[in-house]
Amino acid sequence: MSTPRPRVALFVTCLVDLYRPSVGFAALRLLEQAGCEVEVPHTQTCCGQPAFNTGDRATARDLARAVVDAFQGYDHVVAPSGSCAGMIAHHFPSLFDDDPGYRAKAESLAGRTHELVSFLVDVMGMERVAASYGDRVTYHDSCSGLREMGVKAQPRQLLGSVQGLTLAELADPEICCGFGGTFCVKYPEISTRMVTDKCRDIAATGAGTLLAGDLGCLLNMAGRLKREGSAVKVRHVAEVLAGMAAEVPPIGEGKGP
């Protein structure tokens, strides 16, 4: 008797939707390869993290309520972002401390929410991918994915199965890139210094490609690398794992003529 396919909802995230839709399609491809039945709820909204981080709990609560409603009834909710997944999994319940009914719903959602690559490895048991990428790459551990969602070994395990890929570790892979959501807006000088240090670390690896699991971090680092004239390509890890690198240009680069 066959095991039912888990019903998984893909939380696309705002940045993916607006800046890099290919990450969403890569996530969909990977989830289907892992044996999931995937749906993308059309009523999903921002997770509310920017509002939450700036102290606007009323707006964060309104947005969280919409997300809770949109993702009811799924076995799992998966996001190609440790940051958004961390918001849902660790901060949603506290927004409803005065509303026991919604707090229970938020707690249920929190327990079913995962970062994409950790879900593939830890829940679905994926050990390898059928992809190739002929380059030396380095991997940045995004803060929320690492510290809130426990994402560390999982992307490295799957990257190790990508044909032609060589992984060169950063000297300080766990150091923040300086994005931090609204942090880079509040403290631009500090943020710029942090991402400059990160770019120096990237260059020292000799890698031709930078990968990470959070698009905010990738946009921040790609922007700085471009300003410095670096030739390093920047991609979301899902695009490489899904074998989509040849289908879309690196972040910050046009399609060309």
C-alpha cells in the first residue's frame, strides 16, 4: 500500500514574489521531486516580519492573522527563507497572547512550518539531488535560518551531491551579512561595513558563485559585490539544487541581448 503524499503549502515570501520568482519555481520543483503534493495558497500575504522588527505589533498581528488563515489544513508549510519561516515558527504565537483561539491556530501553524532545505533533508529524507553545476561555490549561513531554524548541515549535504560543484567554505560563514531586514535601513553605515567584510571573505574563497538560503541576504551581498566590481555570481541555493541555474541569470544580472 502506497504512503499518501504529504500536502505541502509553499509560502513564497515577498522578496521571492517581487524580485526572484525563479526561487519559488525551484522550491516547487524540489518539493515535487521529494514526493510532495504542493499548493500555493493565493491569499497568502507578507509574514509581517518588517513590521514586527520595527515594533509595529498591530500591523504584524493583522498580517499574521491573514497568514494563519491562508495556511490552515496543510500537513506542512515550507518557505525558501529561514527568515520568514523563523517568523512564523517562533514569533507568530506571541502576537495572539490575548486571543486564545488564534494563538492555538498560530501554534499549530508554527509546528508545521519549515525552511525549504531543512524540510527536504530532515522531514522528507532527501539525500541527493539530480543536478549539475560546474563551479566552485561558497555558502553563507543566513542568521535566522541558522539560529532559529537549525539550517546548517542540510544545504551542504545536498550541495555535495551536485555534479561538478566544489564547495569552498567561508572563513566566517555564520557572520551576518549586514542585511538584517530593517537593520540595514536603520544603521546603513554599520550594515555597509558588515557586507564589505563579508564580500572580502567571499573573495578569499576563490569561489565563482555565492549561495545562500535567504533572498534578502543574497540581494544585499549581490549589490555590494556589484559595486565592488566583483565577478562572483549570486544565486539562491534552491536554484542550483533544482538544476535551474542555466534557466535564469544570477541575481543582479540581466538576461542580456
